[in-house]
Amino acid sequence: MKNQEINKQAFASSYGAGKLVVLGGGESGVGTAILGKQKGYEVFVSDAGEIGNKFKEVLLKNEISFEENKHTESKILVADVVMKSPGIPGSMPLILKLKAKGISVISEIEFAAKYTDATIVGITGSNGKTTTTMLVHHILKDAGLNVGIAGNIGISFAKQIAQGSRENYVVELSSFQLDDIENFNCHIAILTNITPDHLDRYDYDFEKYIASKFRITKNQKASDYLIYDADDEAINTWLKDNNTKAKLLPFSLKKELAYGAFLKDNTIIININKDTFKMPISTLAVKGKHNVKNTMAATMAAQLLQIRKEAIKESLSNFEGVEHRLENVAKVKGVEYINDSKATNINATFYALECMDRQTVWIVGGVDKGNDYSDLLPLVREKVKAIVCLGLDNQKIKDMFGNVVDIVVETAGAEEAVKVAHKLSENGDAVLLSPACASFDLFENYEDRGRQFKDAVRNL
């Protein structure tokens, strides 16, 4: 039996064709199933919930065996390799049983990367990773590179590789995806920042979450690059105490750097090659301090891929930004409505409130992930005239801000929240949806929350 386990482990590490079990029938799972079948695996997809119709149709069309609303252990524990959806925690009993049997449990990113030799720019961080991913992709695409965008965005990495690999990929990576990599590597890694998030998944231990983020540099070589926020305390501490083989490329808003990117006289200055890059922040399409940092990171990645300075500047000035991230929805009776539904943690909401230049009615709340709201107090005192709670349990928000803001109202849906905010606001104000929480109590996901907010605003 022991030899059988060892053989299974060796098999799984090389990912030769055999039995591939996919846990989770969503975007990443179905993409992996398609790629796995193409590469000669016997594929079985298992989902504890219902599989959406669009994914079910794909599985049926590709003649891939699947089950829903259950996990049949007898069909799963015989796998040679298992790809699990990022949403499934590693502490789940079934996952522990798989690992005890020596069966490799990996992420879609790990599985897919085996089948491409493309240059990969990988981007992670608590905040800013979607904007930075889209910005890097925008610059590279504008410059004429053969480039795909994957990870937490759009079509799964695995499905794209099954459809024909590109020469370059820009991949947004969550900590959950990084937790299940073994050999995955990116030539250029970007770490935008690390602030407490998803701590419910990491035993409420910030150090475990930090370690998860730094898995992005785990397999990097001396010829690879790690672009990082030099103003971030958690990042600096990890780099002081740990080693990476990658070449370090810092960016900062607080200090001038001899090597890397910094801000001086409202101008981005980058010194990573002989030719200094300079661009005034007034010419950037996206606003806010956090977006200056995202721009620095994206620009350095583009420079490393030999994109011309003028091409980079043109792309930075015409980039349209990210849906659900500080997205201007409409102006109604002199009130600006802003959709920041993607702000699912405190740090993201901090950036949003920092950007507000007028009195604000703040819509906040949802599923609390162990939030400490105290960091927001100074900004709330200065900028927020009323709070509209959007969640099933708002007690923490009321306790923290009840003495700071005169008006705190509870609502149970996007339409009601927008109507209440409309009544509380006046000409010249802003209404900001920036929840600082996950969305799963009232909505399918943050996109659903953002869309419902936008629909409600347009119906005013």
C-alpha cells in the first residue's frame, strides 16, 4: 500500500495523464476539466452545490463526467491529481483525506501553467490587484503583444490554454489560488500591498495570510522580478526576515528610490534602466494615491517586457479603469453616485474614503471577515455625513461609528439603500457604496451587489 501511495505522489507531481478530479464546477473548475480532457486525463467534476447551467452545458458538450449537490468520496479518493476550486478551504475533511492518501491537491493556476511556456506576469495583493492586472494587460495589448488576461478575471487560465496558448499572460492571483501551487512561477511578480483580509480562512492569523501572499515568489529564479510596495510594513518585514531569489523592484510614495519607482513633485519617476521614465500624475486616467502605486507597478512590468516609454504613457492616459472599483455611476440632482462594490475589506474602503473630496453618504456592510474599523475613524469623522448599513448584521458598524456620525440607517437591499442615501444627500454630496465586507449575505458576489446598486441609482 505504501508503494502505491508513493507512486501516486510521483505521478501527481508530474501531472501525466491519469485520473483528474476537479472539485468545484465553476469557471476555474470547468476550465481545468476541459484542459485535462484535452491532455488525455480521465476527468470527473464534483460540486457540493448546484452547477450553473452554462457550465453544465459545457461539461455535457465535452462529454465530461460530473456530479452536483454532493461529493462521492469513492469517486474522488481514487484520483491521481485533484484540482480544487479556490473557494474550498484546505481544512475541509475531504481535502485532508486526499492529502493523507498522498494525492496532490492543486489550484487551476498550477495545473494550467504546466501546459504553457508563456511569459507570465502574476499579480497579487489585498487591494489593487484587479486594477493593476487590467492596467498591465491594457499596456501590453496596446503595444501589440500577444497577451491574455486570466486568474480572477474573465475566462479561466486553463480554458485559455486549452484554446491555444498565448505568448504572454497577465494573471490575477488570490491568496487562495497561491495556497495550492507547487511549481507555478511567474517571470514578473507584483505584490501590491498586504493588509488583513480573509483572516477567517487563515485561523485569524495575519502571519499566515502574509505567507500565503508571498507564495507568488516561492519558485522565482534570479532572472525573475518581484515588484513590491516599499511603503508596506508587512511586505518589508517579510523581505527582511525571508529570502527570495528574484530581483527586487520597489515602488514608493513616501521616499525617493535610487532603483525602482517613486513620486516627486506629483510626477512618477522610475529608474530601472538607463532611461528614466517620468509622467505627471495629472495625466493618468485613474485617480487616487492607490492608483499612482498601481500605475508604478504596471509601468515597471511593461518596461521589463521592453515596451516603449511613449507607448506606456499613451496607455496610462487612456485606461478606463475597473467596473465596481470607484466607478462613477451617475449624477442625480447634483449628487455623485460611486460604485466601489469591489471594496471587500477595510483597506480598499480606506482608499475610497481618502479619494472623496466632498461630504459623503457612505453605504457599508455585508459579511464581516474579522474587520477592525478603527483605521477608518479619522476619514469617517472628516468626510462622512451619514451611514447607510447594507447587511444582515450591522452591530459592529453601529458600535464603531454611532458616536461619530449623526445618522446611521439600516437597510436590507441595494434598492432600499440607494433610496435612503438619496433622501440623506443634497446637492454637492457624494453617495459611496464601499462596503468593506464580503457580499454573500444579500448578494451572489460583489459584482451582483455593484450591478444592483447601479440599477437602483439609474431608477431614481
